[in-house]
Amino acid sequence: MYEWSKITSLAYLTLLELNIQEFPIPAKKIKCKDVMISSYQKYAKKTGCSINEITLGHELEDAFLLKGLRPGLTLILYDKEKYGPRMKHTLWHEIGHVKCNHKKHGNKEEIEAHFFAAQANAPNILIKTIAKRGYNIDRSFLMDCFGLSGEAAKKKMDYLSEYGFEHTNEYDDIVLMQFKTYIDAKYPPKTQRYYDDYFDELEKERESWY
């Protein structure tokens, strides 16, 4: 029903397109091609509409995706006063709807957008690599390393507890290369054994491709 590998690919490709190379991701770098991302406050000033009107009486509190105002225009609007770990997940969530080409908002679409956000905010391949270097992965670690909210970190830990790292992806190595400088500087291998074991495993995997 859900194409987890495809959604992970879309999230990883987005990180590659944006040339993001460190975590937590700086707010200004969360973008999406052909999508205008603006705060409620800035949009209100630009259009003359009140924030109350934009958010339908504050029914749309954190952020929302808006299409159809004019041809070719897609907007993601957010409340800059609430910007923080939760809001970053929310923005990636809305970008996930765009990247997954969702035509409607239903339970399936919401789950896929949340999964996209989780992979963009804290890629499995980076967590796996850091774990292999001897670091303990827990909720606090995810919040510190990736800037996740407490809720997002808990959900990521629940996912890892159930699936571990069985969901590999075709872009794993490319994403790892893009973040190599960041990982090497912040999370160097604690022992040579972790370093050797990981790259021996990676080399065996690559040899199996031929």
C-alpha cells in the first residue's frame, strides 16, 4: 500500500537538490523547487489580508499548502512565531505532499507526508552510519543531532525499534557522501573497529553489484 522506498528516494533527492550538508538543517535551507514558502506574517503584509483571514480564523494554525490561486503557483504558508523543531517537520510534511504528487488529503496521504518529513529531517542512512561508529541512538540523541521535536524523535525511535535499518535505499551512498564532512567532524568513529567493520561491509555490498 505504501511505497516507503520511493518516498525515501524523494526525500533524499530533495536533500541532494538543496545541497544540504549538515544537521540540524538551517531553517532558511528548507525549500522546494517551484513552491513559494512564506510566513503568514509576510504574506499578510504583501496581500493586505489579515492573518485571521489567511488561516481561516486560526483553524490552520501551524502551516498549510495552497494551490490554485493562479496557474503554476503553489504556496506553503507557516506561522513564523511558532518556528522551531515542530515547524520544520511541518514544512517538510507540506513539501512531502508536493513531492509525492498528492491530489487529495486523506489518511494515506498524511502518513506518506509524515514519512517523507521523517526521512528528510533525519535520514535513516545517517542514523545507521552514526550508530555503526559506536554512538547510542536514543530520543535525546535524535533531538540533539537532527533538531527533532520530542514528538518526532519518539516516532522515529518507534520506527527504528520496529524496522531497524532494513529499509535500504538506492541513494544511501550518495546521501552519505554529501554529509561525510559533517559526520566525520561531529561523529568520528569511537574505535577503529567500528570504522573498519562499516567500510568492509560497504565494500562487500558494492562488490555484489557486479
